[in-house]
Amino acid sequence: MSKLLDTINNPDDLKKLPAEKLPALAHEIREEIVNGISKTGGHLASSLGAVDIAVAIHYVFNTPDDKVVWDVGHQAYAHKILTERREAFKTIRQLGGISGFPKPSESIYDAFGVGHSSTSISAAMGMVVARDLNHENYNVIAIIGDGSLTAGLAFEGLNQAGHLKKDIIVVLNDNEMSISQNVGALSSFLSRKITGRLATRLKKEAEGFFISIPRIGSRLVSFAKRAEDSLIALLTSGMLFEGLGFHYIGPIDGHDIEELISTLSDAKDPD
Ligand SMILES: Cc1ncc(C[n+]2csc(CCOP(=O)(O)OP(=O)(O)O)c2C)c(N)n1
């Protein structure tokens, strides 16, 4: 049976697909990664986790004019498959084959050579400053994992971004995992939940009230739940980034392509 992936060599082809086909495409990419990596070896989990965000980024942004800066780069396999390297993916990490990490000499779609963690925000900031000095006009998107966010260089980038107030988009890929289980104060902060007996009681009472409203009660409960999640995010992780001068949107489900597309589109063209 023919695959959607057979019609895609680069992001221009991707943009021709209707958005509702993208989850099926992401599924095919995951299969392609599993099949390839089971023969060559490689970074499976991180890349499988970043398939949907890679699809959404290349769908929304105009790569390679817009610059996508992956962090560590071990999660960029879907990015490679979508950017003219589906065939070459079979040779990944092999002698004479393509690199396991983004590499500018390999592809115009690889904006930065990676391998080390925690570099994406600082590298992207450099691109943003160069862009503005040259009076150019393109988006720069840094993607960083919650594990890599803990390093000093990531905070130097955030510090400079907040200071210069330049247009940069930072995607925090928070999967609550690093190489292994996360440890440390930042990860506890990012995953902090507002609990406590008063909050739980208030939630229960509000739920009881909403559910008692005929017909629309259950919808109100799920709306209130979403509003509560957003509020909690703003009070926890959002508070950190807003404090550093960013406009924070989130958290969103990083595997819901429709939501990713609408959120990235908002970030690209803020009101
Ligand atoms: C400077 C540096 N230190 C350590 C590493 C080893 N390392 C590889 S991946 C990784 C963390 C990955 O976690 P995260 O950024 O959350 O990405 P995920 O794999 O969860 O998507 C680390 C510390 C590295 N690549 N570079």
C-alpha cells in the first residue's frame, strides 16, 4: 500500500497534505524510525517523542529560511526524514552515512551542529541577533528538552533573550525525562502541582456544582479542568518564563498535532 511518506521529500511537499492527514504521517515516520534504528542503532526514545513536534514545525514554518535549532540533536530523526533524507536515513550513524545529529554541512535544513546538550537557545539567540543586524526577516525556533534546560548555557541564552527582547521562539519539550529520570530543583519546579487540602476541596465542590447543571454540566467540568491546568502551568513553569521576559503559552499536549499547529501558528504571528 502506498504511504503518505512516499509523497514527501521536503517540507514543501509536507505543506501540501491536509492537516487531518498529519497524525497518520507521524505514525508512518515512527514506523520508519523504528525500522531503521533497529538495524543501525541510535537514539530511539527521544526521536520517537519528537515526531509530532517535528511535523508541526515543518508544517507551520518556512524551513530552511526559518531556522530550527534542535538541542542535543538526538531527537531530530523525524526532522531528517522530512528534510530530504528519508533514503539516507538507512545509513544513519554508519561509516559514510548521515550523522545521528543535525549537521549544517549535511543539509541546509540543519541550522546548527549539535551533539552537546543545552546549546539551542544560545545558538538561536546568535542567529536572531545576526538576523536583526542584517535587517532580515525570518523566524528562529529553539527546541530544548527539560533535561537540557538545567544547564548553565541554557540559562545564559534565556537571560540574553529576556535582556535583548528579540523575537525568538523557544519550545520546551518537557517529557519529564533526561537520559534517565530527572532529578533536581528545576524538574521539581516544572512538574509542581498545586495540591493541598483546600485546593482539593475547592475543586471537588466546583465539580459537584458544575455537574449538577443539566445537559452542559459535564462539558463545564472539562472546561474548568483545562482552565485549571492552564492556570496551574502559569503559576508554576509559566511563571518562570514570564519572569524572564517570555510570553508563555502552554503547556500543551506535544503529541496533539492539531494543537501544536495552532499554538506554533500563534507563536509565529503574535497578536
Ligand atoms: C554538555 C552535555 N552534557 C551531557 C550530555 C549528555 N546528554 C545527552 S542527552 C541529555 C539530556 C536529554 O534530556 P532532554 O534534554 O530532556 O531531552 P530528551 O531526550 O528527554 O528529549 C544529556 C544530558 C550532552 N549531550 N552534552
